[in-house]
Amino acid sequence: MLEDAAVLCMGGKIVSVGKSKDALRDPWIKKNRKKIREIDCNGKVVLPGFVDSHTHPVFMQPRLVDFEKRISGATYEEIGEAGGGIRSSLDGVRKATKSALTKKLLAAFKEMAIQGTTTIEAKSGYGLTLDSELKSLGAIRDAAQQWPGTIVPTLLGAHVVPNEYKTCYPKYVEIVCKEMIPAAARRKLAQFVDVFTERGAFSEEDTRKIFEAANQNGLDVRAHVCQLSGTPLQELLRFKPASFDHMDHVREQDLPTLARHNTIATLVPGANYFLNATGYPPARELIDAGVPVALATDYNPGSSPTPSMPFVMSLACTHMKMSPEETISASTINGAWALRLQDRKGSVEPGKDADLAVFDVPDYREIAYWFAANHCQMTIMNGEILPEA
Ligand SMILES: [Zn+2]
């Protein structure tokens, strides 16, 4: 932590970080001071912009029927079996035009940026046909081109098995491996391939097949694991996933192996909160075992409709016993590692992208302390200031 600090940015990059008094004595700054736009952050906290490394923003409608059903007692799995859940978002995305999806994406990115997020991983996964997955990724690309922040696209064709393949589900895995992944790679529409590895979704064997196809097509991998049950992780680590996400039911015997790998454990407690799960991800066990932990919103219409990294940090402090410092690392540099962007994102260092979030609080601990409040006053993305913030 630097007190009385100054950050000099130029051309979308951070070029210098130090004490304000040293910056003011710098001959180059003295000479060029009139040309520099100064932002007074006196009494405020400046952080690296948040890296939200797990979001599902390509959807059209909130899932209000599911919301009410759950309030009256149905479980997430029961709602899914009754035709709600992920499958109920498919219709909206399949029927939507790419430009309608792009518009929705830009609105979501803005909501996230207003709360300090500068880098967003965005997954497809509510189309689940070749065309609608490519359309979703195309919308992510179009939105990314119009957005000053950084967007990392992920193909999540293996989100659930759509109804039309329920009786011949190996055929769907084949479509993911032989059609979706090669097409997304060929058109450079995705950096990662993700799989929802869970009972009722895709098995470990399916996941291995999908990871293999991703690697063959030059794409990196990540997976949703251990959300509802303890997926064995050893075999999957062979594919060097950038991240394993959820991790609620991670098996104790997998912790030492995980600690030896570069795979980040990305925890998304917004989903536990919204689904009123019986517990929260075991952040302490992971951290104490030496596993690097990231936090993300899991922004999506079914299980975590929040754009707010500060709210997720609050959950991590109050329900997962992470310290405020740990939640900041988990939301910045560890999120960057989870997207393989650690050289460009996640910390305020010379040479990195000029991604900063300014908070109107005198103490960094207040960011996770207040909840359902937004103290982010300004967001700077690749050197560009979000005007509306
Ligand atoms: Zn997810």
C-alpha cells in the first residue's frame, strides 16, 4: 500500500507509480504539467480496476419466474428439471439478433464498470446451437470493440445439454468438440473454452474430451467444477486449466495438488447468496493450503444477477472469512491470473494497462465493509475515463 501516492498514465499504460511529492519534483512532469490531466484523489483509495473473471452476460431476460418459484421453496435443480434454469434462457438468445445481444452486453459492462470493474471475462452458453453460440460470441466481440475496458471471450457451449439432445447426449458433446470449438477458434471468437462439469450437466469424461478439442484448436481451458458435488480434479489438471470455478465442494485430497499448479480457484459467492445455498466456498481451506483464490461475480440471470465486485468482496469477508486485503488481491491480480492476463492487468505497476478504480472512501477496508453501496467514483479503463461514473 502506498500512501500519498501518484500514478502517471500515458497512452493507455501506467508509466510511473510513486509518492506524490516525488512526482511533483520529477523534471519531465514539471515541464509537461500543463499537458497532463490531473485527477485529485486526495482522501480516496485508488485500486487496480477489478478483474471479473467469471460472467455470463449474453442473455436477454431476467429469470423472474424461477426467482419466485425458488422463493416458494423449489431448488435450483428442481427448477432446471421443470424446464426453468439455463434452458429457459435459450429461447431468448436463439431468437435475438446479434445487435440486440450486443446492446444488452454493453449495458451490463457499464453496470460493472460503474462499480470498478475494468476487465470482464464474458461467456457464451445460452444459445447451445452452433449458430447461436457463434452469434453470442460475435455479440461479445462487437460489444468489446465498442467498449474501452478489456473483454475476454469464452465459449461455454458445454453449459447444459439442450432438450433436443437429451436422449442422445453424446451427440451434443460431439457438436461442441467438432463444430463449436473449431468454428470459434477459426474465427478467433474465443480465448477460452469452459465446461460445466456437474451431475445433470457434463461428466469428467465429457470435460476431458472437450478440453482435448480446445487444446487441439489452440484454445485455453477453464471449468465450472465442484458446485454441487466434489469433482475429482487430478485428471483435469493435465490440461492446465487457467481456472477452476465455484469449488464449493472441492475434495480435501485435491488441495495439495492444486497448490502445486497455476490453476486459480475462482470463487463466486454471489451464487451461494442468491440460491440461498447451505454454505459458502471454502476460501480459508483453499488459501491456507496454498491455492491462489480469485473472486468473481458469476453475473448471470439464474444464479447470480449482480454486477458488483464490492458486494462479492463483502460476501467473501462476512461469509468466507477472507480479510479485506485478501479480497482485493482476489478481485484484481488473482483474477488477472485466472484470465492469463497477469502481465497486463490486476496491479498498479509501470508497464501495465491503465486500469484504475477510484473509491470515495479514506480506507481500503471500507470497500468490502459497506454492502449494497457503491463507493466507486471513477473508473479508468485502458486510460479512458468512464464519463458516467
Ligand atoms: Zn458460471
